[in-house]
Amino acid sequence: MIFRRRLLLTALAAFLVSATIAKEGSASAFSLNDAKAYAIENSYMAKNAVRDVEIAKRKIKETAAIGLPQVNGTVDFQNFIEIPTSLVPSNAFNPAAPADEFTALQFGTDYNITAGLSVSQLIFDGSYIVALQATRTYLELSKNAKEKTEIEIASGITSTYGMVLIAEKNLTILEGNITNLDKMLSDTKALYENGFAEEQDVEQLRFSLGNLKNTQNATKKQIEVAYNLLKFQMGIPIEDEITLTDNLEVLLGAAAFGEGLGQEVNVENHIDYKMSLTSLVNQELMLKNSKAGFLPSLSGFFNYQSSYLGNDLDFANNSWYPTSLWGLSLKVPIFSSLMKHQQVQQSRLELEKTQNNLELTKYNLTVEAMNAQIEYTNNVNAMNLQKENVRLADKIAKNTEIKFVEGMASSLELTQAQTQQLSAQGAYISAMFNVINAKTKLEKALGTK
């Protein structure tokens, strides 16, 4: 009974461990959308963008605090080693003294301690009101920058994700070619040993096989580099292992059907237009701030101070003398030699420039989207053409291999057919990568992640 209970507990523990491992393993498997979402939350750029938004929020509170009461306390301690001496006319005390005679007197005490408290309150300041509005615009700019960063991150993830899949696809093709060529080399060796093939045929195949293996090794390194880049962009430690769940066909499937073609860019929702629009609002506030320089400012204050005076530090002798006051401070600009006027004119010109830049951004976004769609279409067509070329090159290479085995084609002809096949495959791989990059560029032009 005890044995059965232990066995059950052991089985349960093993199940929990395996479930935990499976759960941890699934966390390292990413589809393209999963990789984008993870990167937007965890990449270094994304984290900095979030902190920029937080900084902007703190900036709002900092600026608002300027208009709240400001309280400061001061304590001054003085110990006169020698009390200052003043000269006063002697006839002030002795009318019979000559007019040019002075008497040296010392005024003060050995110890002076002053403790004070001051409170100030801004009542009205036009620049302060504009500054509060500007901080909110600053927050909006930070949020826009965060959104743009997320779009850039998603774009980079798509490109690198596709780079990994294409490199792996290239490796698969190379491995297939190596397997096929290795078999041909083995068969040709057998034919050579039996006098049905020339040594040159064997050497030519061995040379081709060596080149393919070198390319295979280089491709493996490319895959490793691409994975490291993807992990860096996602904010994953380099030593961690990740797997990609989407295949190349998933990324290219939408491209094959021309997804995104003919789609018009919604300029008002594009992040670049939003940022330009926010810049326009900010420049309008700059103009308001320049105009606010003509307005008066009003603030109130209250000061309380108590001073201790004595020749020793005997605080019980009531040698404390308080002083308190409150008041208002009004500052009215009267004449600044037209300096403020010139500042207003400069701000107005800057506003006009920003308005022009907003229209320029709108125009550029429209043209960029059109050009991106044209580039995307061209690359999709080129990919489909290269795909057909691969089919034809595979067919030619296969027929040449058959002829070579039957002695109807030379090793040189076989090598040329294989080179043509590899060239077509490489061109197709490159075309697929161009399609992914063009699709990414189109998504950015349309303002999507």
C-alpha cells in the first residue's frame, strides 16, 4: 500500500515537472505576431519609449507645482570673533568735541542667530498657463514617439523573422542538393571503378559537393546571426533558445494574393501625421507664450523671521526678536526695446513653417504609400517569376542528371545545369526576402504594425 502511494506521488510529481517544462518551452516559441507583441513589451527601445512617457507625465506635475505655494526655511548662525567697529562724530556725544573728531564704537553682539520661514504663491502669470498646456503637448509627443517606436520595432521584427525563415529555407534546399549530389558522387565512383566513367567526372562532382558544403556551413552561421539579431530586437538574452512557429509560406501567403495592394493611406491616422499635428499645436503654444510676455504677473508672499542676539548662547533670556510681513508683487512689462515684439514675430513665422511642414508630411505620406505599393507589386511579380524559373531549372537539372547517368551528358554539362539550378534557387530566395521587406515597407507607409 505504501509502495503504491509512493508510486502515485512520484508519477504525479513527474507529471507536474513535465507540465512545467512544457509550459516554459511554449514561452520560447513565437509566431510572427507573438514576436512583435513580445518585442513591443520587452525590447530595449520599447522600454525606453515607455519611460519617456512617464518622464512627460512627471514633467506635467513638475510644471504644475510651480503655481502651488512654495515654502522655504532658513537658519543663519553668526559668531563674531571681533565685533565690527564704526566711527561716529565725537560731538554727537560731547558738544565740545571738535567737528573733525571721531569716536570708535562697536555695535552688535557676539552671537546672531536668525531663523526664517518664507511662503510665496503665484497668483497670475500668462507664461505659466501656457507652460501647463505645453506640458500636455509634450506628453502627447512622447506618446506619439512611443507609437512610432512600436511601429519601427514591429517592422524590424518582421524583417528579421523573415530573414531567419529564408536562411532556414535556403539551408533546407542546400541540404537537399547535397544529399542528391552525394548520391550521384557515390554512383559515379562506382561507375568509375568499373570503367564506365572518367576520373574527371568524379573529381568534378567532388568539387561541386565541396562548394555546396562550404555554402551550407556559411548558411548555418547566417541562421545563428539572424537568430541572435531577432533575440536582441525582442529583448531576449542571447543565451536563451527560441523557436519560430510560422513558416515562410505563412509570411508569403498574403503576398501571393497581393494583400495591401490598392489600399489607400489614411493620413489622419498615420503616426507621422499625428506627430506633425502635435508639433503644430506646440508651435501655436510657443506663439501664445511669446504674446504672454506682454502680460503682467502677480504673486503674493509671506515672510516670518526671528533673530537671537546675545553675547552668549543662553536661549532662555528671551533675546529673540520676531519680524513678519506679507505682501504682493506685481510686475508690469512697460518697454523692452521691441524685443518681445520681435519674439512674437519669430514665433508666428515658425508657426507658418510648421503649417507648411504639416502639408508636406501629408503629401509625402501619400506618395510614399503609392511608391511602396508599386515596389511591393514589382517584387511579388519578380518572386513569382523566379519561382517558375526554379521549377524549370529543377527540371533541366533532373533531366541532365538522368542523361549523365546514362552517359549522354558530360560532367561539365551536369555542372552547368546544377549551377543554373543553384543560381535560380538563390534568386528565388532573394526574391522572397525582397517581398518580405517590401511588405514591411508598405505596412510602415500605411502606418500599420
